[in-house]
Amino acid sequence: MDQTGTPMLSARGLTKRFAANVVLDGVDFDLLPGEVHAIVGENGAGKSTFIKLLSGIYQPDGGEMRLEGAPASFRGPQDSMGRGVIVIHQELSLAPHLSVEENIFLGHFPRRFGVIDRRHMREEATRLLQRLLVDIPPATRAGDLSIAQQQMVEIAKALSHDARVLILDEPTAVLDSDRAELLFKVMETLKAEGIGIVFISHHLEEIFRIADRVTVLRDGKVTGTADVADVDQEWLVRHMVGRGFSFERVAQDLSDRETVLVCEGLASPGRFADVSFTLARGEILGIAGLVGAGRSEIARALVGTLPVSSGKVTLEGRAARFSNPRAAARAGLYYLTEDRKAEGILPNRPVRENATIANLKAFLRNGLLSRRAENRFIADYTRQLDIRMAGPGVEIRNLSGGNQQKVLLARALSVRPKVLVLDEPTRGVDIGAKQEIYSFIRQLVDEGMSILLISSEMEEILRLSDRILVMRQGRIAATLQHSEADEASIMRAAALG
Amino acid sequence: MRSFSFNAGVLGELHKRAGVILALVLLVVVASFLSDRFLTVPNLMNVLRQVSIVGILALGMTFVILTAGIDLSVGSILGLSVVIFAGFVDQTSVPLAIALGLGAGVLVGTVNGLGVAYAGIPPFIMTLGTLSFARGLSFIYTGGTPVPILDEGFFFIGNGSLLGVPIPSIILIVSLFVCAAVLTFTPFGRSIYGLGSNEDAARLSGVPVNRYKVAVYAISGFFAGLAGLVYSSQLSIGTPIAGQGYELDAIAAVVVGGTSLFGGKGSVFGTFIGTLIIGILANILNLNGVDPFVQQLFKGALIVTAVFIMGRSMRAR
């Protein structure tokens, strides 16, 4: 890495306020040519705001930015893009009905005699994709690509704009580890070409895999910048949360507990078959497996959003084949989705309404919805879960992912479920919020709730579960006791059967 | 805890609707400069009476648009109920005629809702279908000729007043408060916002999405019937072309009132103010003798400008 060159992009004392709220406070930052510079921090630490300043979506209230040594201020994303600073957002934004090459050149099509020069476009697109070492035919419809491929097309699109600085906002959040590795290869190629890369990730091990330097943000301030080679995970965590993060395992004896949920021979055609398990009161049953093994599908079948062809389910001894989530919730079974954005949050409604929507009846006073009762409820969980927000009246889309998830947890608990199905409860959630969610889950089971925990994070499954079901291709491949489960035994069952 | 109570109640409503209310106030000020007849009680009552029909339609439309739907059939439902009122009021009794006319509105609305919720037909298409269908029924029922209404008592609904306030306006304002209460204080109303904001999330949270969708179209149908009641009583004639194009005026009032066509955002108070803004604009143009053809230009410009300004203020936040 060239430590001596002029920074591609630098910031000095960058500050951003929203009303009285200082979300970014005097941030100094340098991105050198050919460097991967990671930014880490908890949700709400200011990462998103920082990116939005770098790309001109927001204008800073103080401080200055320089682009290759010259003072720079971006009027908007178009402006920054025109000057080679390009953000790849977590939510990809390709036009699904256009081809790969059309997507790459959307907005700046190569022209000949006033019409699109298809041949030139095809050549350029092919060249860009080859530069990224990916094998995607440029004529493919973008909607037919996998998420990982779409990401590559976004990067190719960035390169078509002569990207000098590439900002990747949690690019690996939607990728499995193989795909993430491919992305890292591409990042290495771009590095070698002298492009500076800003890399945001929640996965600390990825920082050590790909980044040269790392800057830690906490509450809008930089708490540390270091060469990755000089620091360890503990250092990162300490700077992120200001305290250590413990990974202790907890075991509990469930032998004399009554059984709450029994599932026998459950099957859904084309999704899963022959699924049998029991869940005891106060137990956390982890469901592990590779993506596509049918884990979420089981949960969806339980609450009636996927068809069940055969099998028997009982909840506290009563038949529990539900035809819709409403019936399931009434009987005491609630499913908290893995896809917060698509089917979790009510984006343009206040936090308060997001928290209470699942059981509005509980907030009736004299037959009318009582805002006071609702506010009491959300205030209670705000305290318990440390939800950070300006107030229960703000639209939930303005909250960070971790805080949104906490609100959805409150929503789930408003129905007072006997069995709570948590699907990837900490996806896209930072390490501090994760810790809080974990201890909250423990508290729930201590109070007698039973939990089905679906997770792709090994550590999460191992840390929380009393027993672990491992799914493979729609079937239960193994049931492991807490004591016999480790990463190797789970992976063996998930991948080999 | 200050922020916890800030958005509550009337103050919160005013705060959220500040833009629309400001526009209304501005319009009133400008209007009173343009004509000294504007700020007189008879003229204001006249405005209130004139906006009643579209105002009532727009209330029902607000429910539908809050779910990210649209109801193009309200003008035709109004027409259908008008000919039913006319057909029955003199043959049977006023209450029975009213029940049948309103019932027809609810029925067509329910058909809309069933098509949208259970058959998965896009609201635009479904209600475009019933727009044509209901209008066809009115023509068939009347054979294309207007049916006169003779019952004196029936006229009172459209033309009478109570303490100086026109009855149609009283119907509108009472409906407004009932709708506002339903949307604010009932689980049904709250769920309407939720399902408009994110239908899948609402379903997973246990909201009976399909049933509620049927309900909002039935409500819209009911208000279309109610507007038809005012219409037929005001004109004392049941004409099968009644209400043609009114759906667009109702949508305009909802949109000018700040309700998002994408669902989950808006209120009936906003819609009411939107209705007033459009009504006052028409009134002031009338008072100044502006050609009715030219008035259309003003209305069009108003709608686009209003949405443009609201869009900007939303982005700015």
C-alpha cells in the first residue's frame, strides 16, 4: 500500500447535525490510493451519515472534504459520481427489466448518430465485467441475476463512471461466505488499479480479511484509526462499544420441563418434508442450516403463510395448524421475519404504531386506542432494549437496523406469545445491539417463553440454543444437544448430511 | 418525555398538516383581497354547500388511498345511487329509498374490495371495471332518461339548512369527524395505515388484510351513495349521468390534502382541507367572473403545484 501519496479523499472536522442532534462530530478521515479503508461502528454511530456526506446526499454543517487534494463539495450523488466518487448501497438498485449492459450504461449510453451504439456498449460492458473477473453475459436480464451478480454489475457500473473512490456499504450483508470471498477478490483487483475503497461491514472478521486500515466511529466521533495489521478484534470491539464483548455460553437443564410445541411429520411440497421436533417451555431451539435448507419455510408454514401438505402440530396440547398469522398469534405463536424491510417495518409509520400493530386490542381504553397506553408500552421496551430514537413519534425508517429490530421485538412481545419464532434476529444489527438482543432473549426464556431461533450465524446458534436442529435440503439432518454441538458438527450435518 | 407527548392530539394534527393549512389560510387571504364578497357568511356557506358532494366522496376515497389503492368507481356509484333514490323515493318511502341507494353503494364497493383483496386484481383495473359497470346499470335502470323526484321532504336533505348551515355541509362535517375517529381511535383505522405502509408486514403482524381491504372499498362505496343522496336531493332529479368525472375531483381533493398515493400516510382532515382549497379556488374564480373553461386550467395547476410542494417538503425532511 502506498502510504505516502496524496489522499484520494479526505475529510477534516466533518460535522453533521439534524436539528439539535449532532450525528457526526468532527470526523477526520483519509482514503489513500489503492487502499481498502474499513469503517466500523455500532448502529447509530454515524456510518450512514458519513457515507451520505461523502457522496453528496447530505451537505456537511462543518468541516471540509478534499478530493485528490482539492477542496470538494458535492451538490448531490450525480455530482459526486461525475467526479469519480461512487457508492454501492446495500440495497441494490438495478432496473430488473433491463439487461446487464443497459444497466451499466444507464444514464450515459454510448451513442452513435444519436442512437445507442449497441455494439460499442456490448464491448465496453464485456471489458468491464472481465476486469472484475466475473462471467456474466452482458445481455442477461438484471432481474435474473443472483444478488452477488447484481452487486458485480453495480461495481461494473461504477467503473463505467471512472470510479476513483468506491464506497461499499455493507456489501457482504447479503452474501454468503463464498460469494463474499469473490467480492474480496474483486476488491483486491481494484486496489491494485489504485482505486480507493471505503468498506463498511458488521462482520469484524472481514475487516481483517480485506482492509488495510480501519476507522472506528462511536456516537458520531472517531474513536480510533489504525492499520489493521496492528490491531485485533478486541481492540475494535473496545473502540466500538467502549466495553468488552463476552461470548459466554449458557446451558440449562430442560429435562423436567413440559413440552409446549410438538411438530410431527410436517411437510410442505417442494420446501421441506418429515419435520418433527418438540419445544419445551423456556427452551431455545436453534435451527441451523445453509441458506435454502428450508428453515424459514418451516416457520412460515407454522404461522400459515405457506401451505402444509401433511403433518401435525400441537401448541400446549391443542391442534395448531393455522391458516394465517393472525390465528397463530391469537393462539400464542408469533413469527418475527428475517426480512425486516420487506415484511417487518411499516416504514412511514411512527415507531409507536410499529410496536403496537400486532395487538391493538391491548391498547384500547374505553373502546378507543389510547396513545398513552401505547406510549407506556414503547417507553417500557425503549428502556429494556435501549432503543435509540428521538421519540416514539418518529417514522421507523429513520432508525438504524438494530433499533428497528428492537422495535419489532417489542411488537412480537405485544402479543404475549408462548412460542416466538425469531428468524435471523440480528441480521444487519451491530455488535452492541446484538449483545442487548441476546441478553433480552435469555430474559424471555427465563420468564417462560419458548423460542425457535433460526440463524445463519454459527456463533449465535451455539451461544443461545439449548438444542440445535440442523436442516439440510428440507429435512432435519441432525438434532444436537448443547453439549455436543460445535461449529464443526453443525457444518458437517448441514453440508454433508 | 416531552417528545413523547409532542405529536399528540390536535396540536400534533396541526403540526403534521401545517403545509396544507398554511396553503388554505393563504388562499383565504388572497381570496378576500380579490373579492369583498368572499368573506361573507352567505358566500362561505355557499362554498361549503358546493364542496359537500366531492368532499363526501373524498372522505371514502381517503380510506382507499391510505391502503395504497384507488377507487375510480365512486362517480358511477354516485350515479347509480342517484337513480335508485329517484326510482324509489316516490314509489315507496324516503327511508326505504335511502337504504336501497346507500346499500347499492356499499354493494358495489364490496365487489370492488372482493376483487382487489381476494382475486388480486389491481385496484385501478377493478374499479375501472365497476366504473363502467355501475354507470351501465344506471342507464339500464332509467332507460337513459332522467327520473324526476317529487317528494318535498326529500329535497330538504340537499337544500335545507340547520342554524344557517346547509344540511349537505352538516352531513360532510359529521362524516368527517366519524371518519377521523375511526381512523385514529379504532384498531381497524390504525391497521389501515399499517397495511398501506407495508401490506406484508401488516399481514405477518396479524392484521386481517383482506377483510380490511374489502371494508375500505365498501366504505368508499357507502360515501359515494351518501354523496348521491345529497346530489339527487339537491337537483330533485335522478339522472343516469350524475357524478361523471367526480372520481377525479375526489382524488384531487385527497391528494391536495396531503395523503400519499403510496399509502400509509395522510388523514381525512387533510382531505377536508384539500376539498376546501379546491372549492375556494373555484369560488374566487367564479366571483371574479373567470371563464369556466379557464377555471379548469387553474384547478390543474393547483393540483400539480400542491403535490410538487409537498413532495419537496417530504424530501427535505
